[in-house]
Amino acid sequence: MNRISRRQLVKSSGGILGMSLLGLPFGGRHHESPRLKVVVTGGHPDDPETGCGGLIKLLTLAGHNVKIAYLTRGEAGINGTSHIDAASIRTEEALSACQILGGEANFLGQIDGDTFVNKDEYENMFQFLKKEAPDLILTHWPIDTHRDHRACSALTYAAWTRLEKKAELYFYEVLSGNQTQNFVPTDYVDISDVRAIKHEACFAHKSQKIEENYANDHGKMEEFRGMEGNVRYAEAFVRHVHNSEMFER
Ligand SMILES: [Zn+2]
């Protein structure tokens, strides 16, 4: 297990992310174990990896348990390929990416491009998160041009509130400016030391040809967030403050 240096946390708004990356003892609600239980939800295979693959790798290197939950299997994501075949290809790619990051893949059973935010899906996400009982949840920022990302965020947020906000909630960005909109970070994580392995995980999604454009989209985000944090490469997050903190202000 690698020890995570203080440098890898560029800026923290004071939440669990800072504590976990600094490698401090953390009991959370799993008092028998110092490990954090982390769940990352994403609309499609490749969203968690591109949005916060660096953070996921830092967390797993620090010994924390990370589950990556994909709302869909990316059924509509390969032109000229049937939903069934695309789901099969992209499931394998997601499994490879998760293995590289040290996380565990979960698939939540919705269909790419045809996601629902309704009573049944609220219940499904709630039951999933209730079962996992995470200390930390990461999901899409809710203002996003892709409806599946908005759906994932809305379902996760609703489940988090129904679970009485026991976990810490952070939002990650994907292709800011193109997909994620109006995202003003509260937390920055220095991913310089794990950037290469994050890219390996992203590029495991061969059907998405991420490698071809990475330098011009996701790569630029890592550079820009790094510039904001005065490090080479960073990922940025918005932390949902707790109600008690709001009242304290
Ligand atoms: Zn997506």
C-alpha cells in the first residue's frame, strides 16, 4: 500500500476526501476497519474513469474499497453495433478499466440513452446505496448536457438524501464546457503521480476511441485544474456541504 503524500490533496473544503487522501485513520461508520467504503456512480462505462479515475486510483492505493456503479452498459455507444453487442463489448472494457484502477464494477441495469428517473429507479438506486452503505459517494454534477448523466446524478442525490446524508457527497465533472456545465470546484486533487494509470484505465474503453482525443478534451481539463491548483495535473470536485455547516455560516 502506498502512502499518499499531502501534496496529492491540493485543496479540500474540509470533507472526507481530504482525510482519506492524507491517509489519516478513519473509522467512518465501519468502525472495525479504517478503510473507507466509496461508491462512484456514472451514466456510462468511461464516465467515472475520465471524471475521477485519478482519485479512484489514489483511494485504492491508500487501501480504500471503491465500487464503480454504471447506470447503463453503454448500449447506444457504438455506431452500427446492436445494443446487445455494444453492451457486451463495453461491459468487458469497464471490467478492464476497473481492474486497472483497483475498483469493483457494478451495473445498475438501465439502458444508455433511455434512462429513467421514476419511482422504480429511485428505489433501485436507494436499495443499491443502502446495501453498500458507503462513507463517500461520488457522482455526476447535475447540470450536464447528457440526460443519462443528469439521471444518474438525480437518482444518486435522491438516494443520498433518503439515506439521511450519512455519506459525504462529491460531484465530479466530465468534459466541462461540452457536457458538464456551470461547475465551480470546491476541492482539487493532484493526480500527477497516477495520471498515467488513469489514462490506461480510460483507454481500456477501446470502442470509445478515447485515446484519440484525450489530449484535446479530458487532458486539457487535467491541465487546467492543475493550473488552478498549482500542480501539473488535477481533478476537481464539488463537495455537498452538510446542512449543519450551512447553518453555521
Ligand atoms: Zn457518459
